[in-house]
Amino acid sequence: MSGRGRKAVLPPAGHRAEPPLAPGGLVVTVTNKGGYTKEFDFAELQVAAPLQHSLARAFATQARGWTSHKTANNNWIKLGLFARFLSGLDSPPEDLNGLTVATMQRWRARNIATNTGRHTLSVIRTLLATDSRLGTGPVAEELARRIPKPVPSKQSYKGDQRERMVLTAQRQFRSALLRIGENTRLLNSWRAGDVAEGSRDWRIGEILDRVARTGDVPRTVGPSGQPFVTNAKLLGGSNVENTWGRLFLTGGELTALAVLLTDRFGWNLYAYSRMPVPTAMPSAGETTSVTYQVQVEKRRAGRGRWFSTENITDSGADSAGRLITQALEATAHARELVNRLKPGTDLLMAARSFRSEQKHSDLDRPAPVGAIFFGISEDMAKGWARGHQLGGSPFQRSRRTTVTSEGRPLQHTQGTHESTYVLPDLEVQRASRSVFEAGAREALEQAKATVTFAGKITEAADPGHQATATVDCEDEETSPWPAPAGGCGADFLLCLGCPNAHVHPGHHARLAHLHEQILSLHSALEEGRFQERWGDHLLRLESLRDKVGLATWTAALSRVTDTDRTIVQFLLKEDLVL
């Protein structure tokens, strides 16, 4: 099935896919998703012929899973670096079985320190792993060594940086949207016959009709052979905004729209080149809103998972779907022109080039149709940012900002969301400090409350309180550990952690003796087992000791009775329960 749910066209009967590796063994042909081919000649590598053939076979094996020339080019560049490294050795290997552990360690040391180098190591390891001669042995073990993940070099925008980027894109796109909207209304009125014939608006409407049908205004060729705008005075000038720009976005304006879409939805730059026109349907139970189904391409997800569908609703000026509505309005004339020239084309992000015809140089993107091109290239993104003094391409940083602010994965897995976007991001780390600090303080307070004597210290017993094995209880009905049938369900040692507990001098001797006996268990039990069973009780007794005073606590040991010793023995054996 295609990305839009239509049945794919079957190949002709007897069709066989050509193998990537040419019969000579040195030229590898990579076919991208659009069906375009690109050749890579391994005879260009300055290494021995057997090694050229081995590298070509490894490259061809990997190429079977590639769908873009960009991926192939990236691998070719890394392979060229590896070939130059090998050719620069004192004794270059004749073939892959001539690689040594020392050679691969030297290659690793050269690249391991940088993000680019780590990526190069990963690419070369993947390519070499396809050769059976490197499947086992010392060199295979060296190749299998862990390569640290690249540290993300792009960080999310700070608040003022993001605001400046968004405002710049909003101003540019809104200006274009108003311009196209105004001229579209005039064109529609002209086509409906609502404009007085012969008037200035009528004459402009006639030109707009030509622009919509052909993509350009009328032009006259001058004596020098250079064309010029025929009706420049009527249109108010010969610049883009007064001529074909009345109905079409420029490349910069399309880039501004893509910047806004990425800021809002976190879409990748490469998704815009093949983004289909969203389908619209009325929202359930609503008459004034519309929900768009937008298909987003996820090239790295692998075959069969290239597209995900997002439902986005336009319910008003501040809703997320309003930007989709505006994108449809701004690109409507470009898309209509494309469908006249090449029926069946169904791409949203369309703009007019400054040239009437364009060479299709980036074969990973859809081919232009006449003067209309699709999507945003990396050069367009960088040029847009430079033109507005915004630094480098805004898309990676904007996407990262949106993903981290949303706090959930967008077109990627939970693992990628956490490891690639959230944890390495400096803005997330800065924003999290106060949260971590508050959490640590809360945990500390909870820990203190767990191991601190929680009752009250009094000078004398209260006749209204009930005596327990360790303390006097003020009200067992309000115990933190209620029993199913009512009353308190805690054992007597937990009384030390209950706010209803009261300790007076009559308790000191028994509790001091209990403390002494628990300490004696410490040396007899394994540390983990002791802490699990007696650690909290010991800390509560020491908290009580600190509140009573060490001198009073020590003196109480001389008053320990046989009854105190018997009760403490029952407590330690866990024979004394409620």
C-alpha cells in the first residue's frame, strides 16, 4: 500500500530488480524511494583492487535497505575517510582480511573523541560486519567494542530565542497569507463577473487569472533579449510581491510556514518535502470546526512504518489546526497549478521558484513541476536563518524545543524521547533543578519522619492514657495503622513512631534497655537483615534518647527491672504483638 492507502502499482510481468553491484564489481547503484538512481564507483578509492571489491560488496549489501541518496552519500563519505586512512598506513592492507587489531585500534583512536568520528566508526563497523571474514577473531572483537552515543550538539531554544524565531516567521508568513488572500478574493470576483469591465481591478484580475493558469504574469522580450513585466506600472512594480507572488509563496515564505509548523507540531524538516495535502472532515458534534488528518513521514522508522497520521482540529484562531487551514490557503494556487500540469500530485508544501524552470538536483525530494517546487531543503533553512540573523537552521532546535516542552514523544519512541531529547537538553536540566531539589527535600523530610520519635515527652503519666509495652497511648482509635476490626493494628515497637504516644520517666528504663539490646543484635546479624528489621526502631530510640538527654537515658539503665527485661525479650523475639 502507498502512504495514502492506495494500492501500489505492480511491476510489469517478468520484472527483475537490478542488483546494486555491477558485473564488474566496482560500481554500486543506489535507487532511492523516488526511483532515481545514483552510482558510486569504488575504483576511485585509493586502495588495492581486492580491497576495492570487498568494500564495494559491503556497500552494496547495505544499500539494499537504503531509500535515499543522502544515506548513501553519507556512507560513501565515511567509507572514503576509511580508505584514505588505510592508504596512509606504512603497510596498507591488500584486502579486509589484512586488517589488524592495531590498525583498527588506531582507527578508533582517531575518531572516538568527536560526535562526527563516533558516527564514522558506527558506519564503518556496520559495513565491515557484512564481510564473513570479519565475523570472528581479534579484529571482529575490536570492531564490536562499544562506541559511545554521540552527544546531541543542538540544544532547545531559550524563551527569548524561541520567541524571536517564531515572531520572525509569523510576520513573514502572515504578510504572504494576507497578500495571497487579498489577490485571491479579487481573482474570484473577476471570475464571477463582479468587477467592472475595463477598470483597474478588472485588468489586474485578468492578469491574476493568467498567473493562476500559467504561474507567471505576461512578459515582453526587450531589444536586448531580456524579458520584462509587461504591466509593471499597473501592477505597482515588477518585484515578486507585485507579480507572480500575488498568488504564490516564495521559498522564504514557505520556509517561514515550515518553521511555524515545526514549532507547533515538532515535525522534522524532511517531512515537508513529501507531506500529502491533509484531508478534512467535520468534527464530531461541531459545525464551526474542522479536523484535519495529516500524514507525517518518518523515514527512519523503516519500511512499512514511514507514515503516521495525526488528527488536528481547527476550532478557532488560537487552535492548532488554524495553521493547517492557513497553509492550505497559502498554497492553494500552487497546488492547483501543479495538478493541471501533472495531475495526481498531492503535496501540501508548494511554492514558486524565482526561475520558471528548475533542474532536479536533489533526487531525494519530489521533482519540481514547472516553476513549483516542494518542501524545504537544508540550504533553504540555513539561508532563511542567516537572512533574519537567527544563526543556523532553526529546525533541529525548534523541534527539540517543542518535544521537550510537550513532555512526550512526537514521531519517535519513548526511549529516543528520553535519551536524545530530554536528558541531554540543558534547558530541561535547568528547569528540572528546582523540581529535583523540592523532591529531594520532600524525601529527606519523609525519611526524617520515618526514623524520628513522633510522640510527646511528658513529666508524668496521664491516667486517661492506656499503657502499652513501650509507651502510653493517647487514642488508639486514631492510629496511623488502624486494624480491620477497629483500634490500632501496629506492633508495640511502632508506637515510637505514632503521634499518639506519650513517654514519661517511668518508661525511660525499659526503653533504654531496649535500645541497648537492639544494639547487641547489630553485631550478631548481617547488616542488610538488621537494617530491614531493626534499623528504623533503633533510629527512633536514638531520636528519643537525644530528646530526653543522654545523662537521663544512661542513668535510667540502673533502674531496669526484671519485668522490663522480660518485656524487652518478648519484643526482640517478636512474641509480643497486639
